[in-house]
Amino acid sequence: MQRGLLWDDVEWDEELKQNAEEKIKYNSQALVSEEEQEKYETEANQFWDKFYNIHENRFFKDRHWLFTEFPDLCINSEPNEDENTSENISNKASAIQEKERINIFEVGCGVGNTVFPILETNMSSNVFVYCCDFSEVAVSLVKSNSLYNSDRCCAFVCDISSDVWEVPFEENSLDFILLIFVLSAIHPEKMQYAVNRLAKYLKPGGEILFRDYGKYDMVELRFKPGRCLSQHFYVRGDGTRVYFFSEDEVHNLFTTAGLVKTQLYSSKRLQVNRGKQLKMYRIWIQAKYMKPLDSS
Ligand SMILES: C[S@@+](CC[C@H](N)C(=O)[O-])C[C@H]1O[C@@H](n2cnc3c(N)ncnc32)[C@H](O)[C@@H]1O
């Protein structure tokens, strides 16, 4: 029995917007107390530790859509099968060693649902993936994955909203920084600071690739009153937080950090649950911002 249907890139009209605004007005009428807000901020990593202790690597799915949405991450040039003689393979291996390394940094990597698909997809290219999370539990799950290989990957603990960052790379050294559903998890007042700092580590010509929740996504509309921290910012039942972005906010964050837009759009997908006669909209914002070649 077919229970659900999906439509991509649906039109979003005034009526839908008004409907969403009403739901948000309703769920944001009372804000979480300041005392509790303080706890969600200071203990944020512990709430994520608890999350990963419960779900381990079973919650998030591997981000295989990554290569359709961000084809730049498919750095491999697939080898021609006729060329796979042992001599050619060893020649290729040394050619790869000689090729300049492509440095990718994933921030808020969780248990590696993005990291491992990137490593697997780019087996024969000189890709090195740095990844961090502020949850020690998440980082140790990445490191204990059988696909983790310290010759190609380095996972470390870092809180991008804190003043002190200890990172294993230099400024101007990264080709790509991935922000996949991570900025939405930090306090809106700390986002600009984090993006400014990340931009320093990009090479001139390097890019930040961003995908995250958009304003009016069904997850935002489903929050019950009592979970709102500030406008479009909520806390889930497990203490983890989530922000819903507008395109303008995303644009301002990256351009204020000195980056230049190469892509910015909202993707809207309609999900229909026939059983419950429900229409729900998934809204994500996707963006690519580049560090200008003449900056350092
Ligand atoms: C929604 S999950 C997304 C995980 C992963 N990027 C993915 O798409 O599967 C958000 C992740 O960001 C991490 N995170 C939240 N705030 C962070 C911070 N201030 N510094 C580093 N990581 C953070 C959380 O621990 C969590 O693993």
C-alpha cells in the first residue's frame, strides 16, 4: 500500500506562508526561561553526547545525496578498467601521492555519515578529510569505525562556538569546508563568529558547502509551544537545539566573513501522507561560498 508521496521544488504561495507564520506565532508565544536557555548553551555538547550514547550510528543516514548536490566533492576520476594492471595501479598510486592534496574539513561530523562516503567515493584521489564535532562520543564513534584510516582522515574534538580552537591545519589550507546541518545546532549569536573563523582556514579559491534547515520546514512547524528559545530557534525534547534559516541570513553570514556566493537556493519538497491526509513541506537551504582568490 502506498502511504506517502513526494514532490520536489514545489511552489510556495502566500497562503502556505501565512499558514506557516500562524503556526510559528502559536509555537513561539512563550519562550523557554533564561535559566534553562543558559543550561542548553553551556551543556550543549553533553546533550549531543547523550544523543550519540543512545543512537550511536543508527540515527543519521549516510549522506549519499552529497555528490549530486555538491559534485565538487567527487574528486575521483574513475580509472578505466583496462588500465588496472598491477603496474598501472602502482604508477597511479605514486602519481596520486605527487598530486597536491585536497583538504576537506567537515564541521559537526557526528558519527561520520558524510566523512565515510567522501573517503569511499574518492578512493583513488589525494583527498584528506579532517572532521570535528564537539561531542566526544561522536568523535570516538568516528574513530572506531572500521573505515577510519588515519592516513586519509583526522577526527578531533572542537567546539566551533568556543574561543579556543585547536585544529590540526593552518590558515589558508583547506579546499572545502562542509557545514551540513551543523550551524543550525549552535546559538544564532555565535554563528557569525564561527563562520568568520572558518573562512580564515579556507585557501583562496576554497569553498564552504552548506546545507541546513530552512524557515517554515515541517520540523519547525511541528514544535509545540514551550520549546522556542528565540525567533526560529527551538530546543528538542532531548536538549539538542535547532535553528531555521532564511536565505538572506545565510547570505549575510558568509558575505560578512568575506566570502563570495557561488550558489544559494532553497529546496522545497512536498511530502503527502495519504493515510493521515497530511501535506508537509521539507525546506532546506543549500549554498556554496568561495574565498576570493585575491584574499589571504
Ligand atoms: C544535526 S547533527 C548533523 C551531523 C552531521 N553533520 C550529519 O549531517 O549527519 C549536528 C552535529 O553538530 C554537532 N555540533 C553542534 N554544535 C557544535 C559545535 N558548537 N561545535 C562542533 N560541533 C557541534 C553535534 O554534536 C552534531 O553531531
